[in-house]
Amino acid sequence: VEQRRIDILARDKSGVPVVVELKVSRGHERTIGQCLYYQEKIKELMKADRVRIFIVAEVISPELKLATRKLPDVTLFEYSLSMTVRRL
């Protein structure tokens, strides 16, 4: 989208486009501005009435939770990873 890259662009079960924004560690409140820009550009380019946003981060900041609380098409996800190392 205009020299920017959406991390993942998918469709949900109903065919609605979904912008998935991946953050390596912490999802800050400024992330929502980036996602809202992508949402509107995808609506325009794909002539879609609705575009959902998924933000995925290890930790979602309290500020981002507050900033997105009343946005109906935004879903926040936190992830955790574990790894086992085995000597060969």
C-alpha cells in the first residue's frame, strides 16, 4: 500500500478482508494509526465495505487496549512462545 507493506492480508470465513499487523514484542498505541490507514486503503483498493484489523504482539500495551476499545473491527491478540533445545 503506497510504499508500505501490510504484514498479512487475509480474508475471514465470510470473505471480509483482514489486515494482520505483527509486532515482535510490544504493541503500542501508535500501531492503531498504521492499521487504520491500511484499513481505509484496502477498503478503497478492494472496494470493500468492511475490513477487519488483527494486531498481534507479545504484549499489548494498556494504551493500545484503551485506544481500540470501541473500535468494532479491531481485535487484539497476545502471543507467547516457548522453545526446547536438545543437544545432538
